[in-house]
Amino acid sequence: MTKPVTIQDIKVILTQPGKSRLAIVKVYTSEAGLYGVGCATFTQRIFAVEAAIERHLKPFLLGRDVDRIQEIWNMSMAHGYWRNGPVLNNAISGVDQALWDIKGKRAGMPVYDLLGGKSREAANVYVHADGRSKEEVADNARAYMEQGYRFIRVQLGGYGGKDSPMVKPKGAPAGAYFDPRDYARRTLEMIAHVRDQVGERVELLHDIHERLAPIQAVQFAKDVERFKLFFLEDALAPEDIGWFRILRGQSATPLAMGELFNNPLEWQLLIQERLIDFIRMHISQMGGITPARDVAIFANMYGIRTAWHGPSDTSPVGHAANLHLDLWHPNFGVQEWYRPSELDYEVFPGLPVVEDGYLYPNDMPGLGIDIDEDLATKFPCQEFVERWTQTRLPDGSPARP
């Protein structure tokens, strides 16, 4: 009987070559030179994830057979007893993705081939066109179109329209203020302007980012229906998913949801009742490739497409994992893309590239991506307190970001 290849060491690499703090997990094996990389990036709680891996997962996993990915995922999830939280999910994801990377390298196959093979050669991506005015958003959207992008998310003044004029009470504390009703009015004006300027052939998307009260989100989805968005993202918070039945009954605007989800009960209902059109979890937030594979298969049974979360706080390794899922499953919709810097491509050799609005793999075994540790260490994670998540309404009361 062949001696199994086992986990010999697990290393967490924290780096910040851009604005987001990233956590990369490197799993070393008993086979000389064989290792895998995975994404464990929960950028707002990056050091908690590091501790979860180093102090809890690593001692639990050393010596285990790298081929038993499903068993390792199940046991890692149950070993802490309490489960389905973002810190543990990200920690497990880093190991899970690294094990898929290792299995692909051992097989001499890309991960998409291990999953069942390609359904497409490349993945359509969407990019973000932001601006301080509707004119600036339209200009930025046109610039992306000239680069070959056919799917563009349009935002005015960032999430919630942070540039909206508002009157704050005396002594109002610091924070990222926004006015939900003004945001809704100005955003509808912006989308109307952009659609008029760019025409019908480009697909427009918008992210509410859960910043409206549920009944306001219902009204917004009805008002924006005439612009035929490709999808409206995060119209409701995870705590308000019961409102999706009402929202679905009031509007034909396609809906995308899931980037904040941690627990299977959050996405199961929405898929089973066909209350959304696109499922878009953060792959490391939900626990890695293993659960994402299962969700993609489950969603396909109900005609729900995928649009995995892909901002700058998904690491390049996480983007590579997204792409392998995109290429494999038949119910792929579109992939969010953050347009990596030249430095990102240096720190993460093998990072996928975009051509004419399509994201292409490199066909290397495993995930096809690596990390230059020497270069990554030159960009250590900064310690700071997030400001954009300290969100407030005009009167100063706290609100969800």
C-alpha cells in the first residue's frame, strides 16, 4: 500500500501590497517540494484568522492525509464545536483551497478539471465604475467599455452615496455618514444618465450594499426596473432575508445576494424558493472551494447562477479559486473583478489575466498561482481601525455598512 502524503506544516502569510490586508495559507506536505496555497482573507479581522490557523487548525491537522479534503473540511468545521462564523470559515478555507491546489498538482491537472472539466474557456467579468457625479460615472463606464468590458457596476459616491449633502446634529461623532433616501434618489438619476450615455448593449449592475431599509429596497428595485440591470446586488442584509419574498413579488429586477453569508441556512432558502437570480458568496467566508462546489451544484438545480464575490479584499489566490469554479460549473453568471496592479502580478505569479472582458486561466496544475514570499514580506499588514464600517445615518445613529 502506498504511503499517504501528509500535512507537514501550515504557514500563514500576511501581506498588504495594495489597500487590503490579505491572508494566504501555505500547506507543506511530506513530499519534497509539494505545497499548496489558499486564501483565508477576512481583511477586517485578519489577525484573528491568523491566530485561528496557527493556534487551533494547525495542531489539529498536522499529519493528516492531504487527499482526504472532504473529511478534513468536515472535521475542521466540527472540531471547534461552534461553527459557521467568519473567522473559522476563513481559516478553514485557506487550508481547503491549499489542499485542492495540492491535489491538482499531484494529478497534473488544473482544479477545474478535478471538478469535472471546463464548461467555458473564460469567464465574463464586471468592473466598478464609481464617480462623484453622474457624468463622471458615465465617463468611467465608457472608458471601461473601450477596454473591452461588457459588464459594469455603477456607483455614485461609493456605497450609500457618501458625497450626499446632509445636515448633521451638533456634536455628531465621526464616521462614514450617508443619507439612504438621498442615495436612492441620486442613484436612480445616475443610472438613468449612464444608460442614456452608454446605450443598451452594455450590462449595468448596481450594489445597494444593504444600506436601505427593507421597504426602501423594495421601492428602489421597482424604480430601477426600467433600466434593465443585469443584477441588483445586496438589496437586503442577511438579517432581512425574509423580505426577499416581498421584494420578489414586487419587481422583476434580477437580484444577487450572498457576500456576507456564513451559514448554509442563509443561502438555502433563497435558492430553494428561487428568490434570487445570482448567488455570490465570498469563497473564503463560506469555507472554501469544497462548500462553494456544493452550492453551485445545488443552485444549478433551481436555475440560480453564480457571481462569486471578487473585490480587492479577495486575495489573488482567492480570485484564482473563483475562476476555477467559474470555468467548471454550467450555471456561471459573471465574475466580479478588481483589476490587479502590476505589483499584485509580481507578488502572486500566475494571477489570471483579462482580455476583452474575459478572465482566462493559465492551465497550470492546481490553482495555477503562487506567492513570492520574499516580495510579500516587504508589504506587511498595517494595523489600523476600519473607518468605512463605522457607518452612520444623518442624525448620527449607527447603521450597517
